[in-house]
Amino acid sequence: MTAETSNHSHFAVAIDGPAASGKSTLARELARRLGLVMVNSGAMYRAVTWKVLRENVDPHDTPAVVGLLDRIDISCGRDGMFSTIAIDGADPGDELRGEDVNQHVSAVSAIPEVRERLIDLQRHYLDHSSIVMEGRDIGSVVFPDTPFKIYVDACAEVRAARRAKDGEVDSVARRDKLDSARKTAPLVVAQGATVLDNSHHTIESGVQAAIDILRNQGLRIE
Ligand code: DC
């Protein structure tokens, strides 16, 4: 299966939604089926948070976080169909999903300077290939002009059960509340996005629903 736009230029499929809505799995499968690069923007916010904690900077001390941001090298690339991230040459690996990072990533990602720097890096992915990018503000802020936008949602019970199954008992509800209430780029259903309720889909039926949405939004999928 391949996907293209009428003018054959690179394009972005924006997948937004709350934590544990199943958007990563959906984005990954979509990228695989459509032959696109999958970019995990949450990993970028997590990587900066990881660095903040590693350098013993207080995640709530905005000037200190911004000071650190000015000193670090953030390198975004790809390995096959997946995005990669390294900070000062180091790949945080599994620590990205650690409890410490879970606890503080909402505070760090609420800082406008952090967002500005990462959004610039996110947009550069389009220089090289067409992408599926998942996050919170992809359809609203990063690629507001893309016609291909899906907002993935799932009921609170299903999301809590999903995180518990993954061994992550961090408070998903708390993180969503912070991500939705922040001033800069809060989690919203972007203008033009179609909502996909992923509460009761299997992976296969969810991907099929997403492909139908993208076709309706004008993506040519063969
Ligand atoms: O997708 P995730 O759960 O790995 O994202 C981790 C955090 O990063 C999330 O709680 C909020 C932040 N984030 C963001 O602010 N904007 C994005 N585009 C992606 C993630």
C-alpha cells in the first residue's frame, strides 16, 4: 500500500490524542501500511525532560530549563521507518518511558521555548520524507495546513486499563489534565480533524477506520 497527494510533494498525517488512547500503535501501523516515516513527537519532549532531570535542573524552574535548552544539542533523525532522538549524542533509550520522566514531562512541555525548539525540529522531518507524526498539537500547531488529521480518543477506563497493562501506573488522568489546561498548544481537536473513537477497536479495525478517514480527507491510497 502507498499513499500520495495529488501534487506528489511530501505530506504529514497528524495523529493527536490523549495519553494511552492507542495513538502510537495506530500511527506506527499506519506508517507501516502506507510506507511513511513514523515520528513520535512525545519522545522529543520526553528526551528533553530526561536531560533536565539528569542535569539536576528543577523542571518547574523555567529560566533554568531554558538555560539548559540553550546549551544542549538535540539531534533528530530516523532509523528505517522510525524517528530517533539523541541529546548531546546520547540516546536515552528505555529511560524515556521511566516514571521520573512521566511525572515531569507535562511541566517541561508546557514551556514555550521548549515547544518552539522542538516544533522546528519536527517540521524539518518533512524535508526528507512524508510522515505520520503523533502528539498533542500536530494538527493544531505543527502542521495546521495538512488536510490529513485524526484525533484519536478512548474512554478513560480503557486508557487507564491500557497503561496498567503496560506496567505504567502513572496517573494518565493527571497528565492529560495538565496537557489540556496549559496555555501554549493545549491538547485540542484540531480544526479539520476527524475524531476516531478507539475505545473498542482492534489494531486492525482501528487502522482500517483511520485509512477510511484519510481517504475521505483526500489522501490517495493505493
Ligand atoms: O505521547 P507521550 O505520552 O509520550 O507524550 C509525553 C508528553 O509530552 C505528554 O504528556 C505531553 C507532551 N507532548 C506535547 O506536549 N506535545 C506533543 N506534540 C507530544 C507530547
